[in-house]
Amino acid sequence: MAEYEKKVRNILKQYKCTFVRHGKGDHDIWYSPITSRHITVDTKIKSRHTANAIMKQSGINYKF
């Protein structure tokens, strides 16, 4: 299985999304300036569908 966590974080940083804080369990909270919303990012993303959902929530047009 592919690990998407590092790729997702790098793409979020490229689009000026910022890390806000650690959430519950193994989740982190990020802020997207594109949508002006907070996004929950899992630290162990193993599914391409989850990675794509995070990109969609952040307003970034990127598909894995």
C-alpha cells in the first residue's frame, strides 16, 4: 500500500496551507487560505480516496 501522508503535506505546503495544531488521535488540523477553512489531515493516509478528499476539502485541484 502506498503512503500518501508525506505527499499530501508537501502539496498543502506548496499551496500555502498552514499547520494549526495536533488534533485528537493521529490527526492534525491545517488551515487552507484557498477555502478559508480548517482541514483534518490523518497522519497515516493509506487510501488514495482519502488523499483526494483532503485535496478537495482544501480547494486544491490535484488528483492522486
